Amino acid sequence: MSLLERSFGYRDVVPEERQSRIRAVFDAVAPRYDLMNDLMSFGIHRLWKRSLARRVAVFQAGMVADLAGGTGDVARLLARQPGRRVWVVDPSVAMMEAGRHREGEADIGWIAGEAEALPFGDASLDLVSISFGLRNATRPEAALKEIRRVLKPGGRFVCLEFSRPHFWLKPFYDLYSFLVIPRLGAWVAGQPSAYHYLVESIRRFPDQREFAAMMETAGFESVRWNNLSFGIACLHFGVRAA
């Protein structure tokens, strides 16, 4: 039994309760979530997110949803493109509240919602993004089908997620993840168990090829991926067929 299963009872609870427990994790770390991301990644997560924004800047996208958008850091990057209306969708109200005061002049809306049941009509969005959030969905296959549902024909999906680093990097990355990150979580955020969960959730997420296959099964076309930082993170792209 994994640490995730021991800590959060993943073998014993229904998906709805899992969602509630995961939401509680993010509610607990919300006040210092961005600071922890900076410390854990040495600020590199910001470069990854900027890479996502650059890669989708060429797409004509008027209606955009950033799922698991948290404090809105990715949404602000996406909203810099003229003519876009960007929605942050996140199940944690505490996470969104932590970021709303930084909104500035960006055209961003905030909606509480789960990736498995999006609050948008069929074929209503031009672009859907999700960064480091799909691994927290209790039913990722259902989330992918829901994302495809809300995209317009020809609409784009991009997912930034942790993945499998190159073989030579993996031992050092594992050591850092399991020994350093939870201690940072205890020191800065006062939530070591939450960061144990976050590390475990990364290990449980499919690798690059497996996730690409999941996207294709969900009905996406032109599926491809681009490794970042030797595979520590990965950008996945897909299109809803026109």
C-alpha cells in the first residue's frame, strides 16, 4: 500500500470523498502554494508555464478555460493575448481567493468546478489548459472526455504535467522528491502530509507515452508531447477534430 493510500484512504473511499480530501489538501496549502512552488522547483515552474503560454499564443482562442487554475498564474499569462476571455476553474475556493487580489487588469473570471464536470456548454471553448492538476482528478479518463466535450471542433487542449525524467536524472530526482520536498512543506507551509501526497501523485501519473494514449482514447487527434527539463515536466497537446 502506498503512502497516498495510507494517508488518504484511497482504497476505502468513493471518488466523491477522494475529491473532498484532495480539495482539503489544497485548501490547507493555499496561502503559501506559490511560494512553495518557487522553492521546490527553484523557480523553474514559472519557465514551464511561460513555455505553455508561448506555445498556445499562435492559436486563435477567444474563450479559454484554465483548469485546476489555482491562484491564476497560468491564466494571467494566457490572458495577455488580445481578445481572450480566460476562466480559472478550480475546486478549491481558497486557492482562487489566494490569487484574486493579484488579478490586476487581466480579463479573468473565477469559477469553482471539477475537471470531471465542467461548468461549460458543449463545444463552447477554443482552448482548455491544465497545469499540474490532471493527476489530482479522481477520474482522469472522465476529465479528458469532459474537456473534449467543451471544446469547439478544432479547439485545442494543452496539459502541463510532471512526467518521467531521463534515466540518468531519475535517481537524483526521486531522492529530492521524497526527502526534500516534504521537509520544505513542513518548514514553509506547515503541511508535510500534503506534500507527501503531491509527491506520490506525481509518481502515480502515467508517463509521456501512456498519457498520450489516454488522450487518443478520449477522442483527441494530433496528440503530441514536448519534454521540459529532461522530462521532469511535459507539455501534452491535442485537438478536438473539426
